[in-house]
Amino acid sequence: HLDMIKNADYLIDLGPGAGDRGGYVIATGTPEEVAQEDSSFTGQYLKGVLAKHVGNRVSTIVGA
């Protein structure tokens, strides 16, 4: 779910496809960094989600 992904501290995007066509690191970094990677399908969709939610990123630590 992209709403959950946009709030992650760090992403590792594997692909570009599934099965034999996947398993390669396409992009790593913050959601904003992955969104800038043109070869990342996740980044392409994430870019639109981030544009709608600028400044709303909050991290919560439970049980610390």
C-alpha cells in the first residue's frame, strides 16, 4: 500500500518484474529518493502520492 510505503524510513525496491525477471535492486533510499528513480515502478507511483502529502510525514516509535 503506497500510503504505508510513503511513511517508511528506508526502502529497497526490487524488480523490475516478478520471478525470473526480478530480484535486482532497482532503487534504495527514502521514499523521496526512490520517487526520483525513473526505472522504479514503485517510485513512479510513489511520486504522485508524495506530491499530495508534502509535509505530512510522521514517524512514531512504539515501546521505546
